[in-house]
Amino acid sequence: MADFDHELDACGLNCPLPILRAKKSLSSMGEGEVLHVISTDPGAVKDFEAFSKQTGNELLDSKEEGGKFFFLIKKS
């Protein structure tokens, strides 16, 4: 995983909470900063892909490891 500026632990939260929390975190971040999101919701993979397309924020990385999902989102 690349470097990131902020981290959001959304483990145990189900849709749409990981997206809502990420949206809130991104709103307080500066342009170009990167948010690292950790989630246990398998639906988050498609959710974050759609979220990045809708908001214009760039999904830099998405991976699953040991039942957790990791996302890097760059604020645009």
C-alpha cells in the first residue's frame, strides 16, 4: 500500500456507513491527500468503486486480505 494522510477504520460497519464515514473524512481533507479505509463489508468493494466515479475522487488501490478490505482514495 502507498503512503496515506488519513486512516478510517470502518470495520464492523455495513453499507452505507463505510461510504458515509469516508465521505465525511474526505470533506475535511485537502486536495491530493489520501484516505486509507479499512472495512469488513464485502459490499464495500463495489460501493467504493461507484463512490469514486460519482465523486471524482480517485480510487488508487483496493485489496482484500484476511477478510478485511483496504482502499486508498485520493481526494480530487
